[in-house]
Amino acid sequence: MSTTIKVSNLTKNFKTYKKQPGLAGSFKALFKREYKTISAVKSLNLEIAQGELVGFIGPNGAGKTTTLKMLSGLLYPSSGAAQVLGFTPFDRKNEFLKQISLVMGQKNQLWWDLPAIETFNLNKEIYEINDKDYKETLEELTELLDVKEVMHQQVRKMSLGQRMKCELIASLLHRPKVLFLDEPTIGLDVVMQKKVREFIKEYNKKYNSTVILTSHYMDDVKEICDRVIIINEGTLAFDGALKQLTKDYADYKILIPIFNSAVTKPELEELGEVVEFDHPRAVIKVPRDRVASVAGRVLEKYDVDDLDINEPKLEDVIRQIFEKPSSLI
Ligand SMILES: Nc1ncnc2c1ncn2[C@@H]1O[C@H](COP(=O)(O)OP(=O)(O)O)[C@@H](O)[C@H]1O
Ligand SMILES: [Mg+2]
């Protein structure tokens, strides 16, 4: 597999002007400006192969958008290097821009007062797509996303979900080899999230395109990404298979007994960490290697109506990583 994206020590600092409060502060600032430096991305190293679909996650302000902007050539790094499809993104060569796309869930490129099809037609000219390819791709994408009728409506009259689908189409008409998706499902309802997610997966498979996806919704990542990259405060916290993440960082499972008899919290605390207790239901964290014996003890000692044994939620595993990032690298 060939490497499509290679990032070495990529760093971005933002210098922001710090104003003292009040008039005196403004006056002082006339003579001496004070700056504050924000390290948005700190010496990031990554390698992504052609065809990979990678989930890029981290809390708000972790540096995800800044990284994607650098990789798509919208921002210059403060230091370090990046190669995407053999180009340096910040050179913004036409040949490079024609092979990538950056979709931001919170921004739009569609013309608000025109039907979406007009933006599609404009993109055909911008990207110099030939008639045959354009027709084929448009047909295929509008069919897949079910917007054949809707695309003739004024964008302002579309629902958020319809608009997001059309945004995706506008960004994909030139069949980019690399696709950066920044929160593409934000604000969408669950059904629409699922549709967009399935579409992304299909697009990735069909064209063997490389996709980096950031999302707040763990379901997006859980269902379509084999690999996840986690950043926190601009620093890489995890890079590997999704499965490995749960194995490495969640050394426990969740036991949920429903009791049919009296039981006290101190008794349960002997079994593991009691996360919730509201009789008859308890939620207990039990170390992986003790799950079988603890479950056996519960069934033996108490009268229970039900007993569930679950993997911890991905959200919880990830939160744990954010709480102690330094110990994980
Ligand atoms: N243009 C900018 N000027 C100053 N600070 C910025 C700018 N863009 C982002 N930041 C800061 O950089 C950090 C990372 O932001 P961002 O990349 O948007 O994070 P994420 O997308 O993971 O939420 C944040 O602290 C944010 O406030
Ligand atoms: Mg962001």
C-alpha cells in the first residue's frame, strides 16, 4: 500500500493578541501589545495509506480542524512537514487541489439562493470535469444520496440533512482521491447520520479514496473506521485499530445485575467498582480477568432477574484517555 499522507512534526501555533480589560488596558496596548501563543497542534506524526478510512477524534479544541486545514492547504504550519499525494499542501498547486476535498459540517459552499444543481454545474467548470464523467458521477451520487428531486430546489429551502447531502455531492463531483471530512454529521438526526455514514463508507470502498473523518459522534467512528487517531491538546494520544483501543485501555467490563432480593451497596463493592446503584439495578465495573468468577458469585449468592455483561462504551474508553493522556504515549 502506498503512503498518501505523511506528516512529520507538524506544528501550528496561533498568536493571539491579549487585551487587558478596560480603557486603561486599551491605552496600554497602544504602546505595548501582549501576545498569547496557542499551540493548536504539537509535533504531530502520522502516516496514512491510500484507501484508508480513518477516524480522527479528540475533545473540542484538540486541534482536529487545524490539522485538516493544514493538510488541505488552507493553513501554513508553524513548523514541520506534510505530504499529501506527493504534494506539499500549502503550495496549493492546482493539480493537488483537484485531487482533494475538505468538507466542513458547519460551513457551506452551496449557493444559498440557487438550486444545488447550479453549484454542481459551477464546480464542473472549476474542476474542469468533462461532460461524460460529470454526468456519470452526478447520476451516481444523487442516486446514492437520494436527492434527485431536491437538488432542483433552492438551497435555503432544504432541510439540514438534504443540504449536507448536497454539500457532499458538491465536494465529490471531481472524485477526490483524498477526502477530509470535518464533522460531516453534526446536527443531523440519527437516521440521516446513518445515511451519510453509509455513503462515506461506500464512497471510500468504491474509489479506494483516502478519508479522514472527524466527528463528535462515536457511532460514526465505531461503524465505519477501522483505524482511529486520537489527539488531545494538539498531541497524539492514540493511533491504531479501533479494536485495539478497547483492548488496551478498557481492562474492565460492565456487569449489570437486576436483583430480585435485598442487597446493599457495600456488599456489591466487594465485587468491583459500583458505578450506579438504584435497587434493583446495579452497574459494576469488573476487571476483565475476573468477569467470569464475579458473574458466578452474583448468580450463586443472590436471586437475580437478569444479568448483562457489556463491553464499556467507546465514549467512556476515550474519555479515560483524555483524562490521563501523558501516560498513554
Ligand atoms: N484562527 C485561530 N486563531 C487563534 N486560535 C485558533 C484559531 N483556530 C483555532 N484556534 C485554537 O486552536 C486550538 C485548536 O482548535 P481546532 O483545531 O479548531 O480544534 P478542534 O477542531 O479539535 O475542536 C483551540 O484552542 C482553538 O481555540
Ligand atoms: Mg473542529
